[in-house]
Amino acid sequence: MILQAEITKKGTLNAKIPKSLWGKKVVVSIQETEAKQSNWDKISAALEKVDALDLPGRTYKEILVELRAFKETESAYVDSSV
């Protein structure tokens, strides 16, 4: 159930509550009516900088092969130090 409410400057929550909820404990979740500013401009600028690096693209399989090789070399390093 969604209820509209107003919070006073003193911090009091004012809302019209249906009689079916009177005398019961409820959980109140606050969601501001004004949307917060997104960081899309910052994210977009960061992605443009990454694109400018002109890094070579890799396929999903190439990434998995490199990841497995990395894990194997790291586990070999751990085993040899024991």
C-alpha cells in the first residue's frame, strides 16, 4: 500500500491512514518525490576517456582464457611458497 505523506519542518510525519491500519505497527519507507541527480554525465565522460585509449577488444572466450591462465599462475605462486 502506498500512502502520501508530508513531513513538517519539526520532523513530524503527517498522513491519512486507512482505518484498517489503526492500532497496528507498520514499517515506513521514505522515497523522496524529487529524483536525485544521476551521475550519468560523469559516467559518460569516463567512458569517453576509456574509448580514447583505443584498447584492443577481446572476445568473451579470450577473456576467459586469460582469466584461467592468471588463476593458474597465481595458484602456482601460492603453492611454491609453501
